Amino acid sequence: MPPVATNRQPVPTSEDLVALLRGVVDPELGSDIVDLGMVRRAIADPAGAVVVTIALTTSGCPLRAQIQRDIRARIGSVPGVTDVRIEWTEMTQAEKSSAMAKARWNISQRDEQTSLGPSTRVVMIASGKGGVGKSSVTVNLAAAMAARGLTVGVLDADVAGFSVPRMVGLEGRLGGYEQDGHKVMVPLERTMGDGVIRVVSMGFLVEDEETALMWRGLMLNRGVQHFLQDVAWGDDLDYLLIDMPPGTGDVQMGVAKLLPRAEVVIVTTPAVAAQKVATRAVSMARKSYLRVAGVIENMSAFTCEHGTSYPLFGAGGGEALAADAGIPLLGQVPLEPSVSAGGDAGQPVALGSGPAADAFRAIAGTIVEEAVPPPELAGCSARMLEAAVAALDAADATDGAKSLTASATAPAAGTAPFSTQ
Ligand SMILES: Nc1ncnc2c1ncn2[C@@H]1O[C@H](COP(=O)(O)OP(=O)(O)OP(=O)(O)O)[C@@H](O)[C@H]1O
Ligand SMILES: [Mg+2]
């Protein structure tokens, strides 16, 4: 029996905690902190107070604050957890060499798990039921984030019922090239404001939606896997937004397995009745050890030009879900004809004006600045790379890492996970 907290929520076990910590990536070393051997201990007492002991490669590690934030965000959002304390320690020389060897190994095995760079933040846009506006939210958030100067990927995981191509105003075929005997797909791109979106969808691979439907059982999961593994997303990608299909938990579980660092944003409608279904989506994400970063209420009250508000689809659902699940309400997007008109015209409303556009821009701001901020890499990458190379050389000179033949200083062009800024 797991210990039980006073609030009667079961307390996570150490195994649960370690699974959650797999979502914390050291963006410099390109691997998660569990894999790198940085997690010494992770336990929760019966009252839900968690202590995590992390061994850093160097106690002055500039990424310490980043790692701390990520651990707090991931573990702190789990029901039953009442407090998160982090203890720091430093690796021994031998542990350091082994972590660096692991990092070097990861550099040479880039395509092992996915083709995403280590500093790309991944956000899944999911819901309990269909038609609540996942695709509209995905596309508009991508547009609003790009308009802030970011590079944003959009992965249309709705393989059989894709709607992203039309909504972003892109059509055509995915380009591709061969690399080491396997095909790499190149996303279609569109500039938005100072930034850019890179989009991959089944709609760029098949002739029409009918053909796509035929792929259903066969491709549903494999299709998404290909999009994560065989697409040249680019190491400069700041965010990848994944537009999830309605229903099926298979795709979500597939993504969770490949990308434990993915975070989930739940879209719900304002009807309090919709809350139950959305709660299921939250618990499904948590069962896969994914962090739920927040809720977006879509199709909230429509306000006419005279200022009268019409809550056509009810009110309060988003707030109720957020309170119930203990996650922030990131914002409310009003029901507004411009949202669907923008979707049909391939011109996301977030690039224009009006209450819905303002709401999308505000939510994008909250995600980038608070809920899922990009890792702070500036100023330390080159230093860390130097330290990594020195440690690797030392390890090579003595023992262990000799069998790992790849060079940490010269990963293949365009695939270097280290940013040099
Ligand atoms: N805030 C809004 N105001 C007006 N119309 C909206 C709004 N959000 C979404 N819509 C419209 O509602 C319909 C469903 O939206 P969308 O396709 O984004 O939902 P979805 O959750 O992705 O659906 P599915 O589950 O089928 O993938 C679309 O026609 C879209 O234009
Ligand atoms: Mg959709």
C-alpha cells in the first residue's frame, strides 16, 4: 500500500517520481536528468512532502535554476504532493566522466528517440472530447508565438482527420532527402511576424481526406512516430505544438513514451458538464507521467458589439476544471465568428485583432513567460561544451569512455544539440 496523504490523495512512490523526472531535460547535455545519473534520491513522505536530491556535474552549474524550476513544475503539479524540496550535491569525478560519456553518446545517437533538439519545448494540445477547438487553439497559439519572434513547430497528430493545413494556409507536399539510408522529411514553413512556423501534417502526404481515412488503423500511431523521428524540425525550434486527435489515448501514450518531456495543455468548453470528460484527459496525461501545464477554455461567452455577453455554451467549465485538477487556467477564448473564418481562410485570427485574437496572444504570452518557458541557455553553452570536452578527454585518457568513438566536438552539421550563443 502506498502511503496516504492527509488530503487523501495517494502520495507518489519513488518510482513515480523518477518517471516524472525523466521529463526534465538537461538542455546542454541533451538527455534527461535520470538518464544522466543526476537523480540521487526522490522520495515523498506520507504527508506528500517530496525531497529530490540532484547531483550536478559542477556545483556552479548555470543550469541549476532551470533544472530546479522544471523539477518543481513537474513534481509540484502532481496531486498528493504538498511540498517539493531539492537538495544539491556534486558528482564525483567518476560519475562526472560517466555522465559526460553518456552525453557524448547521446550526441552521436541523436536519432535514437526523436529528431527534436534538446532545448525544444513540447506542448500537446489535448482534450477529453472532439470539436472543442484543439486545432484552432494549436494553430492560433503557434501564430501568436511566432509573431513574438519564436520558431514554432506544429505537428498535426490528427492523422486521419487533419485540419491544420487549411487553418495555417499551407498546401503542398513535404520535401525530403536521404540521410544515412533513411528518409528525412522537411516541414512546410510560413513566416509569421518576426518568427516562423514549421508544419507537418498527413495533409501534406496524401491527396485528400478520404485517402487519409484509409490510413486510420495502420498509420495512426506510426504516423505520429514518423513525424517525431524522421522530420528535420531543426535545432533552432523553440516550441513544438502537437495538435492531438480527438478520443484515442493510444496516440497520447505513444507521444508520452517517445517524449517524456512533453507537457499537456487541455482545451475544454465552458459547459460545466464538459468538465468530467476533460478531467479524464487530465488523469490520462498524469498516468503517462506528463505534466499538465494548464487549461484553456474555448468558446467562452460571445460579446456582441453592444457589450452584451452571451454564454452560449455555458460558463465556468474552465475555472472549475482548473480548480479541480489543481492546474492554472491559462485563459479563455470567446466564441467568435472570426476564429472559424480565420481557420477557413488560412489566416489565424491571432494575427489580426478583436477579443479572440487578444485572448490567443495573451495565452501565448502566459505559456512562453510562465507556464512553459523556454530553457535559459544564453551565456553558458560554450562554457559547458568546453567543460564537457575537457571531461571527455580526461575520461578517454584514463579509462571507460574509450569505446565511444564519436567526437563531442564535431557532431554532424546541422545536428549539433549545443547552441553556441
Ligand atoms: N473560439 C471559437 N469561436 C468560434 N468558432 C470556433 C472557436 N474555436 C473553434 N471554433 C470552430 O469550431 C470548430 C471545431 O474546432 P476545431 O476543429 O479547432 O476543434 P477540434 O477540437 O480540433 O476538433 P476535432 O476533435 O475534430 O479535431 C471549427 O469549425 C472551428 O472553426
Ligand atoms: Mg482537430
